[in-house]
Amino acid sequence: MDWFQFDFVRYALMAMALLTAFYPFLGVFVVGQRVAYFGDAVAHSAFLGAALAVVLGWQLGDALLITAPLFALLIAWFQSRTALPPDTLLVVAITGVSALGIMLVSLTEAPLALQALLFGDVLGIEPADLWRLFGVDCLGWAMLLGLARPLIRIGFHRELAQAQGVPVRLVETLFLIGLSLAVAVGVRAVGILPISALLVLPAASARALSQSFQQMMALSGLLGGISLVGGFGLALWQPIPPGAAVALIASALFLVVVLFKPHAKGIIR
């Protein structure tokens, strides 16, 4: 069968290409800034966005673009005003927003398929979703090019960067807003679980194999592309959700790195 004769396959491949062009590279900064939990928390705010979409009659993608950055700013505000460790606060946020969103969706007359929200519906990608991904790629790369140097300095030593005049709070806030928008658009394409995996696992694997920042960026992009293309191919071969297949392959690649290079930087000390 010639799969490429179908529009949904071509749209899915374009979505994979757009995801590969940015998200694994964004993941390098997510890992460097130690905000993997933050990205996961924002991804889980999609449940609340789904409820908002149903109640107000909005498109899911539009609702996510509103709820994700607002939720990100709310978490950042709480972090600045509580003595709780960041990981504890984020676990509380993930649990609370997921429970609230699932409850609200379940109470509506037209509940969404929560499995589709978890694992995405890349085979249901529409042209509007591709334009959103393209916009995120362009804006995201502009953000990274503008903030890369201060982000690297903050990741290396936050207090030292602040002492050297880096506007740490502003840089971190802009990065988190950009991350939340990227997560919102990515969740619509591949789901909550895969977008969290795509932002962390390729970059974590690349960090273990790299000797420089440039190598880490290149390897993260390569591993992210392998995860996306391999996951999509696996989903065409077997009747499994493409998003779950993407997360599975990204996890498998990470495990290979751990097993065959256990003393790599950033894995086992």
C-alpha cells in the first residue's frame, strides 16, 4: 500500500519534520535549566485546556495556547512565594491540574477522548496545526538565539550570572513562557506523554554522549528525529498510538545509552 497517497500521512510527516526541527533542541535548554518537571507540569495543564475548549466551544489548540502560558506563569509565581522545593511544588501542580481537568472533561456532555490527549492524534493533524507548529518553530528559534548565551550562563551558575548583570528573572520568565507555548502546540500534535519525552530524553541521551554544547545540540536533534520517525513508522506497522511509539523509542534510546555508557556525564556518577 502506498501510504503517501493519503493526506493524513503527509500531514503527519510534515508535523514530524516540524517537531524534529525544534523540540529536541529546545530540550537541550530544558535539561540545562533543570526545568524538565516544569515542562511536564505545563503539558498536564492540557487536561484543563481540554475542559475549557469543551465548555466554551473552542478549538483544542486555541484553548491550549491560552491555558499553558497562564499555568506556567502561575507556577512561576508560586515558586517565588513558597519555600517548598521546586520538584515538590511541580508534582502538586501536575496532580492538581490533571485531576481538575479530567474531572471537568468527564462532567461535560461531550467528553473528549483522554487517551488522545495523553498520546496525541498525529494522524489527525490538520493544516492549521502545521501552521501552529511552524510558528512555534520560528518564534522558538528566535527565542533560543536571543537567550542562548544568558541561559547557558544561568545554567552553569545562576548566582554568578546574576552578579555579572544577567537579568536572570526576566530571562527565565521569557524562556518559561516560550517553553509553555511550545508544549501547548506539541501536545496537540503528539500528546502529553510524548511531548514530555521528546523534550527530555533526546537531550538527556545526547548529554551523556557529548563533549561540547554543539555536540549535544546535534545529537539531541538526531535522536529526536530518530524517535519521531521510528515511532511514526512503528505506528503504521502496528495498531498502536503514534505518540506512545515515539515515547517508547526515545526511552529505548536512553536506556541503550545508560547500559552501554553507564559512566557517561549526566547519567551515573
